[in-house]
Amino acid sequence: MKIALYVGMTEEEVQFSRQLGLRYVVSSLPPNPKGYLELDDLLRARDFFARAGLSFDVIENLPVLHYHKVMFGLPGREEQMDNVCTTIRNMGIAGIPVLQYQWMLLGGLRTEYSPTGRGGARVSRFDWEVAKRSPLAALDWRRSPDLLIHAPDRPLSSEQVWENITYFLQRAVPVAEEAGVKIAAHPDDAPIPSFMGVARILSSPEGLQRLIDTYPSPCNGLGFCQGTVATMAGVDMVEQIYRFGRQGKIFFAHFRNPQGAVPKFDEVFPDEGDTDMVAAVRAYREVGFDGVIRVDHAPGMVDDWPHGNRTFAFQVGYFKGLVDALEMMDAAAAPARGGN
Amino acid sequence: MRLALTMDPLQDSDLLFAQQLGVQQIIADIARWDAPSLAAARNRVEEAGLQLVGIESLPVQAYVSAIKGEQGRDGEIAQVCEMLRRMGQAGISLVGYRWAIPGPASLPADGQARGGASGKVYAKGAAPRSAETEGERERRWQNLAYFLQAVLPVAEEAGVRLAYQPTLAAPGLLRDGEDLEQLFRLAPSSFHGLDMDHGLLALAGEDPGAMIRRWVGQGRILVAQVRSFRATDEGYEEGFLDEDREGLFRALHAYREAGFAGPLRPAPSPRMVGDTPWGHKGYAFSIGYLRALLQAMG
């Protein structure tokens, strides 16, 4: 398991990662006016991290502006897909092996960010009732006018959205196979089946399985956001690690441990959420997950730095401690292989 | 075993920080020992909903003559007794003490820790039983015995336990297992014990796990301190907790098995990029790491 933080291209951020003992980074590039990520930019990013001793293994995410017409099934989607394919080919050349993308047409959803956490830490919350009452306030991409134009007047059924993602996969996956890049779909967070009349198709384990089965390929799989899966109503997250991990479909994962599930959940510190995190890490080990797992958003801490160094240092320490403990416990329990 | 942080408790934001990390116990690092300051420290911690388990250590400057066995030590000892009484009155029941005079030659040098973090490097000359003559050694024990005989009855009456703190920061210390056993024999009071540092004992070539089991059973470990050392050509480098994960894991396992119920506190980490002087980033990492190890042990 390769623990990583999301890291921007600054000396301070890479140093922070190195000091925490990390060897991998997850990062992204800004949307490019050309509509695809250019090879030079990818190489520059890769080399910047490599000089600091960090391996840039995951792009999170494919910029939405590069494929929003595909998501919504709008005219111009063919051209956007050409560009997405160029991005994938460039990643292959640059040796960046995983591209995460998401299919949240209306983005991520939260309804509150208040000091209700442990010691007054700021916790983000999703409450479906509140989101129904004030839907616009629940959209976290509302600052992006390009996307807002599609919002309330364009209901999309689940089958329409499946058609759109199927087109995406049919175009992207063959190119990904050729380029040696895995494309990893992030589930819909918050995982509710639809919002403002627009379906959220990756909001259940069945949806994730259908995505995998829609285009069977070693390059088509999941960005397994633990926190999102854990907040799917009635779902045992650890079971899903076994389910998708055994299929080899977890290409990348997010480490997070919320309290509650749809219709209402809070993003608390990882040691106080509902999931047994020891069991989760054990599951990743048992399915042989060897990809990158990124420490995800956590509560906002008192006097923290802009990049959340306090809260992320705590999370990295916690996650590393779980991984280290299980490694050492398993090594101690392994039968002694002495003698001949 | 409960996680604790060592801090100046008069900073409200740091008490919040501790709570956010899920830490309930505070060990106070204070500069003033007058009754109102002690009471204020305790009140501040308790008002924040946390527990003040003790004070990091008696200021060595207050009993230098006692360590040296020089004239003036009785006055110093009277002063220390007064500090203990004030602690008792403020309801603070634990304090560390050292038996070494830190000098410039024994202070750690700056080193490069992981990822360019700035760490401490202790010269190897500061290792156990370095250049110390038999006579010096004997006098050191006599001075310590004199001090404890005077101070411990007061500590008992005040309800304050004294925790000896081994340290690498000065030469000529009692630090290995044999020394510590001798210290316990010298002062068998249940108000006297150890601020246990398994990393230091490992450097002294000891098996910390066995000692933890024995001394927890005897009620000798009042506080457990954890840190990570690495021996290099230059000396002993302090690193991040996970850099000696095996040693740490064995120690925690021993504490757990022996039923240790006291505070477990991480030493400061190497200074991380852009961190505060106290080390918020480093402590956040250490507390997260320790919480996970304890949870994984079940």
C-alpha cells in the first residue's frame, strides 16, 4: 500500500510529504485551454516530484472542463473525447499510471461546515433533508459558471447518464489499454441516487459493479473512495474492499472514516468514525492492494495552515500506524522459517 | 495507558488542539511555580475538559548545588520542598526531575532528519557510563540519596509523585537498567518512580520490554515517554516515531500486557517544514501514529 497526500507543486508541500515518510504523491494539473493535459506539463510535474524523491502515480482528477459535455451528453462531446484520449496517451508517455475521474454531474454535495467536531474541529456534513430544502447551497461547484448552466433545467435519468458514461468508457478504455494507464472512477459523493433531477449512478456498490462490467478491461476500475462507500446507506465498506479488491478493481483509494451514512453523515477524524479502520487496512492487505491510497479530507483544526498540515499530519500518522502495526503483527504471527 | 501531550497549558488554542487530536491528558510545561500560576495551569486545563496529570519537570537550576553536592544545597532543597507543597495544594500530583547538569558540551547538535526536517543529534560521548570515575559515581549517588531523603517525605505528604527522567543531554547519568534498579532501591517510596524512555534504554543495550514488564508490575513507571533513535557514525539521531517502529511496537506491547495505566507521551519530533516552535505538525503525526498502534493492538 502506497500512502500519499494530495500535493501541489511547491517545495514546502513536497518537503512536508517527505518528512512524513511518504514516497508517493497524488496531484493534478489545472484545466488546459487546449482541452487536454499536455505532455510537457505532465513531464514537468513528474520530474518536479521525482527530484524530491516522490513518485507521481495518480492524477486526481481529470479536469471536469475537459469532459463535461461527455458527462451531460451535449454536442461537442466527440471533440472532448478526442482530447481526453490525448490526455491518456500523454500520461502513458510520461509514465503516470493512474487517472482518476468522477461522474458527478452536479459535483460533490455538502450542506454544512461547522465547528461541531471533536474539540470544536470543523466538520463537513451532508444532510439530505437540508440539501432538498436548499439544493443550490449543497453544490460545491457552484462557483463554476460553466457547469451551473446545465444544472436545474436539465434533468437526466439514470439510463441517460449510463449512456453517457458508456460512451466515455468505449472511447477511453481502449486508449488507456494501449497507453498502459488505468482509469479510475470516483463514486458519487454524497452517494444519493439523484439530485435536482440528475441521476448519480455511482452511488451504490451495484453502480460501481455495473461500471466495471460495462467495459471489462484491466484498465477500467475504481478510485475507491472509502468515505463515500462507507456513507452509502446500508453498505459495509470493508466488505466492499474485499469485493472490488478481489476483482483487482481498486486502482486507487481514499482513506477516510465518516460517522453516519446517507441520509446524514459527518466527516470526523479517522479514529472516531463508524468503520473499523483496522479491519479496513487488513482488508486492503488481504486482497493484495498495492496501489496508492490517499489520505482524504479531515476536520479543520485550530490555527491550521492553508494546506491543513496539522490535520493531515495526524491522518498520515494514524494511517501509517495502522499499516505498520498490521505489518508487524502479521510478521510476528508468521510461522518461523528457520533451519533448512 | 492514555495519550498525553506536554505543553504550556496557558494557550487555549493548544488545549483545543489536544482535544481535536483526541488527547485527554496534559503534562504542563511551566515556568512559574508560585501558587496562583500552578492553580491557573490546572484550572485552564480542567476548564477545557482535559486532565492535568502533572508537570514536565522541576527546573534543574533550582537544585544545581544539590546535584553537585555543594554548599547551599539545603537552601535549594527547602525551595524544592516548597514547590512540591504548592503543587500538592494546587492538586497537581506528578512531576519529573533530572539528575544532570546540562552543559554546552552535552547539548545536542542540529541534525538532518527525514526529508530535511531538523532533528537533534547526541554525541556518542554522552552514552551511558562514559568518562566517569568511581569516586565521581559514588558522590553522585550520595548526593542523589541526600536529595531524595529530604524531598520524598514532603512529596508524600503533599501527594506528589516524583518521576526520574533519564536524559541523553548530559554525561554521567544514571540511565541503564542497573542504575535505575539501584535508584528504586535507594528510594523505595511509592511516590518515586520513572519517566520511562524505552528508546534510551535500548541505546544502553537493554531489553526495554522486559524492564517495562517488571517495573510496571512494581508500580515504578509513572509516565511513559516514546521517541525514536537511530545510531549513526556521528551519534544518536532523534527521528520520527515510525522510524523505530519495531522498538516502539515492542514497548507498547509490553506496556499493554503489563497493564500500564499512566500517561503515554511522545517526545517532540524533528522540526517539520514551517512548523511552530512547539511542533504542532510533528505532534499531530506522533499522536495519530500512537493512536493507530494502540487501536491495532486491540
